[in-house]
Amino acid sequence: MTVAPVGIRCPEHAGSKPRGAPRPIRSVQRPLARRGVVVSGQALVTKVLVLVNVVVYLITVAQGAGIDSPGGNLYIKWILYGPFVSNGDWWRLITAAFLHASIWHIVFNMWALWWLGAAVENALGAWRFLLLYFVSGLAGSAGALVWSPHTPVVGASGAIFGILGAGLLLEWRATGQLAGNFMSMIVINLIITFAFASSISVGGHVGGLIGGILATGVILLRGRFRAGWDIPTVAGVVAVGALSVVIAYLKVRGLSA
């Protein structure tokens, strides 16, 4: 369109091709929230996390007994188990989130991560999402240890529940209501979690959910999404992860392998 003295006119009626016409837009950003959350469509971190989980699973399959029976040295070194954490293996609080017990376990978790992670990452930005993911993973591990420290736990479910918690707050910010799609997904998944508590880490799911809500709450309170690094925001989110580690330490202290 061309700006003319009588208003905005199309090029044909203006008599010439407009000077300085804008180039075609290659990608469009659309608002997710009415108060500053922006969705782009890249979700690079989500894709990388899915890839890392799949690669780790293939390694444990190669070291284990087949495609549906992972195991081996990496599996043993990374699995979350209270007595091992008590003996100083603190890395297990996060490495266990990259292990999976079966082919269906990783398929369902990676499908959820791909679908939910992309939406939340595009809203928060790559680095904030990555921080949220790891903090939620730590919170999930802490919850699993609080619930049952002598039960071995693996899986990205804690981090994924953290993403659900983040989506809940982001949806509330966008619509002004909590009773939306993310709330429905959380309720359904919690029902499934408690219904199959014998084979699912209840503490891991609940812990990850709480961690994700707290971490996202810090980001929302600061009101900083994609405006570069904001030290108070990062410090607040890291504090949620540190609190998770402290809770895990207090729970496993004194346990012996």
C-alpha cells in the first residue's frame, strides 16, 4: 500500500510502485498472552532435549538387553536412588531425568516434551525454558526421594510436569482463568499418576509440577520474558532448584547403600 495525501491507496491506484515497500515477512510472531508473552515458533531447546533423551536411551539400549530393556553402566551410574545420592552421587538428581525404563516410557515422555515444551519455550524464550526444565527436573527428583527414597526412579516426567505447571501460569496470564487446557491436562495426569502409583513416581510428578509453578511464578513476577538476561529472575529460578537439592539432601541424609 502507498501513503497518499488522500489516505492509503494500493500501488495500482497510486500510479507507481511504492518506494521502500516492506519485504515479505519470513516468520510471524503472534501473542500468546495479552501482557507481553511472545510466541515465535523455533523451540530449538525442546528439539535438542528430545534428541539428547533419545541418544541416551539408545546408549542404554546398546549397553542393556535390547530396545525395550535398557541397562548397562550408564544406566546404573545415572539412576536416581536415595542411598546412592546419600553417598555423594548428587548428579543423579538431574541425570535420572534423561533415563527411561522402556520404549513406551520414552515414546510417551518425548511426545509430551515435544508438544508441551515447544509452546512453553516459545513463550518464555530458549534460555529461560532450559533453566525451567532443569529446575523442574531437580524438583521432580527431590519429590521422588521424599515420596520413596529407596525406590529407583528414572524418566523425564518430573521435568515435563514442570512444563505443565509453567503452561498453567502462562495460560492464566493470557486468559485470566486457571481452569483451562493446562489445568485439564494436569488433573488428568495426576489422576493417572495416583491410579498407577505402584509403577509411577507420584513424588516425581508432584515435585516437578511444584517446581515448574514456582520457577515460572518467579519469571512472571519479574515480568521479563525475552528481554535478555535478568539477573534477579535467573537467581530466583536457580533458588528453586537449590531448594530442591536441599530438600533431597535432608531426605537422604544418613541413608546407606
